[in-house]
Amino acid sequence: MTEALLRIENLIKRFGGIVATDNLSLDVAPDELHAIIGPNGAGKTTLISQLIGQLRPSAGTIRFAGEDITYLPAWKRSHLGLARSFQITSLLRDFTAADNVAMAAQARDGHSFRFFGNARKEMGLREAALAALARVGLADRANVMVSRLSHGEQRELELAVALATKPRLLLLDEPMAGLGATESARMVRLLADLRKEVTIVLVEHDMNAVFALADRITVLVYGRVIASDVPAAIRVNEEVRRAYLGDQHVVTRHG
Amino acid sequence: MKPSSVDYRNVVAALVVVGLLALPLFSQLTGNFFVLTLFTRIVIFSLAAVSLNLIMGYGGMMSFGHAAYLGIGGYAVGILAAEGIGSGFIQWPVALAASALFALVIGALSLRTRGVYFIMITLAFAQMAYYVASGLSRYGGDDGLTIYKRSGFAGLINLSNRVEFYYLCLFCLFGGVFLVWRIVNSRFGLVVQGLRSNEQRMQAIGFPAKRYQLVCFVISGTMCGLAGALLANNTDFISPAVMYWTRSGDLMVMVILGGMGSLFGPVVGAIVYLVLEEFLSQVTEYWAMIMGPLLLLIVLFGRGGILGLIGSFSRD
């Protein structure tokens, strides 16, 4: 078996008396698209936040490409090749789409203690930005302010920003959140394309998307992994069905 | 560009530049020396406001202790002069270095906090500087320190000559504006503005936020220290009052009045604020009663300050 790109071992996160991540262990193999699903409050976002360095785990380790990153600050993880998109769109609203992506390219291009040249006229950064925008289908919206982009476009821009950091692992926190049917379909096509280039961890409520895309699915309930397997096995897993209770039809309907 | 899409903000900026350059000529022709004295002061405070705008307008760091650097720069000049070191080539670098160091220390501590706490902690540090200066009994304590001789520059420039000193101040102001202009468009400047917009996002794409903010904080403090050195030379006097928190408030008002995060906003703000202060205080000692509501109106109706208002007329 190949070495895991991301290895989570016995991760625990407590908020006072609540255990949001409960002795969670999980491996993400290189080049797979690994989906994480679970009912509301299962601790998916808490998990992502710990992976990305926004929350300090109470115990356990997170290894990325063999390196212990459990307590590494967020910005250093980004340099190792860990990128994320936010569940609630989190962009630089008073900048253009191209600026947002160029900023990510700039973050990869050494330190930014350069005080004189006009950064917006640097061809290298602009080209990288346009390439990433084109990748997600936003090439013609490059010079539009983020606050003027539609919600769907902002979700795509989130992805372009993450891509521009040249990640080895992409953590996507509900990329379809709030998208309409057409936009969702576009996003699924985009992800299906991206998975050929980069390892992806996908947290998503849209079961259509998850079962269409995932190589493996991990099911979280109350911060614990109750199943981690290929989609076909997850679909027939009794414990997963019970966990979703009334929602079980969601898991079974799409075959 | 179509001729109809003139941005009035640029027109205002150009008028300000030409007006400030031509002011000594006007003063000579009319024999009105008071206006030159007033505007020397205005130009110095403009530089301080421009420096504050770098962290407040572009960096989103609401420093409520910026007047401390005016005092530190001023005391560096005053104390060295009192100790018999009159050369500006020593006084001014010391003023800049002392301000930079102060900014480095209080920035490193203050930037651990956010929002209201940041405002409060910068205020607290500035007040500490104020009380330290008040305690300097060797250098006048509360009463302040008279500077008997302005900084000497080996005959290159005579600071005691009104016009020469005015142009030196103006040169420093334009230098400051130029520097800020270059910085805000540079890689560094984009990072700092990105951090103002969304710090979490910037960390997620790989920027160590504090480092960039701290460097920006130090640049701003150093620039304001220069304004302090000019101010001490202008008044031939330095006292703790320069550092009092109301002075920091004045600087903030100038920035907000003129337009936060615009290049010339703080200059316009300083001019309007200090000219109004000058003339209203001649009319009534309760000039703040007029200034207050005026400020309220500008903040309520022009979120980008005066330059923001002007800018909104120039769309389409």
C-alpha cells in the first residue's frame, strides 16, 4: 500500500465538555478523492479547521506527506501544499477576482517584502492568476470586483484561489453550498476534472456529488468515523443508514 | 480614456500639490506671512496623517497612539539639541530610529490583539510615552523643552529661513506620499491590504499575517517620527502635550475626514481640519461645537471622507 498523503491519528478536539472530534483516525492516499460526509454537527468543519491549522487539536497527530503538522500555523501548511476552500465564501471582497488569485500565486513566489514594483503589473503573477481563473471558467470575469460576482462565481473563485497555491492536497469544505442545480452540475464537472491533477478531500452534503466523485467515503457521526470505504460499500452499510435515520433515502436513492 | 471620465479626486490632488508648491509665492506677494506659518504646520501634520493612513486606511490597523511618534521624533531632536548635538545629520536619523524602535516594540505587542483591544493597547502605549516625557525633569518635564537652535545641516539648508523650512517640510510630505503610493501598489502593500480585507483567507493561502503588519506598522511609525522632528523644529519647542491622546485623535480625524485608504485623503483632511480649526477658533472659543457636527455629516454621508464624496461625483 502506498504511503498516505494525509494521515490523521487519534485526533481529539474538545470544546469544554463536548467532544467534537473523538479519537478520529483517517488516511488519505495520494491521488484519491476522499469524501467526508455525516449528518449536521458530525464535526466535519471542526475536522477541516484542525487540518488547516485554524483550530488546535486537544490530542492526536496530523501528518502531511510524512511531516507532523499537528501544531503548524496555517500559513506554513499552505506552503507545504495544503489548500482549502471555505464553507462560507471567504475572499478578499474589495479586490478583483484576478487580484484574489494573483495574491495566492504571490504567496507561492517567495516572501512579499518587496516595497516598490507595481505588483499588479507583474506578468508572472497575472498570467498565473488568469490561468487559474480560466481553469474554473472565470477568465472573462477577471477584472470584476469579488463583491459583484454571483454566489456561484464566488464558489468557483474560491477554487481558483486554492489552485493557484499549487496544492498537493485540496480540502474543499462544501464547495456546492448554496449553489443552484446548474451551478452544482458545473462544479461537479469541474471537480471531476481537477481530481486528475490533485488529491482532494471533499466535505459535502450533496450526496449526488459525493457518490459521483468519490473514490472513498468516510462517514462521521458525533466526531467519530463509523465507516470508511468505497462508495458501493458505504451505500449498503447498515450503520451509515442508521446514522442518517430519516435521511437514509438520500444515501440509497442515487445509484 | 474618454475626456468625460475625469476623476475629480485626481483634480483635487493636483490642485493641492500646485497650491502647496505656490504658497510661499502667494505669501511673499501678499506679505501674508501668517499663512506660511499656518501651512508649515499643516504640511507637517499632513505627513503624520499620511503615515497614519498607511496602517489605518490601507492596513486596517486602528492605531490610537500615533501622536507618540510625533513626540518621540520631537524629543530626539530636542534632547540632542539640549545636550549640544545640533547637527541634523545626527538628530534626524536618531529621531527616525527611535520612532522605528518604539513602533517595533509596541507593534509586536499590540498586533497580538484585534479590534477594540488594538485601539486600546496602542492608546495605552502612547499614554505611557506621554507620562514618561512628563517625568523627564532634566528636559523640562510637563513644561516641555525649548529648542534654542534648529537642526543644522552644514549649510545645505537653513531651517530658520521660513521659506526654506516650508519647502523642506513639503519635500518630506511629497516624499511620504510617494513612498505610500509605491508601497500600496507593491507586493508588500497588496498583502497588507489583503490582510485588512480578510486575514483568515490570507493565512490560508500562506501569508504570515503578523510579520507583514508589523513591518507596515514600523514604516508608518518611522514616517511619523520624521513629522515629529519637523514639528519640533517648527515650534522650537517640544512638550509632552504633543503626545497626548487627543493629538492621536486629531490625526485619526484628519485621516477619516479626508478619506481613509486614499493617497491624498489625509493631506486634504489635515488641510481642512487645521484651517477650520484656525478660523473657527478666531470666531468662537467653542469652535469644536461647529467642527463636531461637520465631522458627523462627513462621516455619515461620505464614507470615503471628503475625497470619497468628490470621487462619487466623478463616476460616469
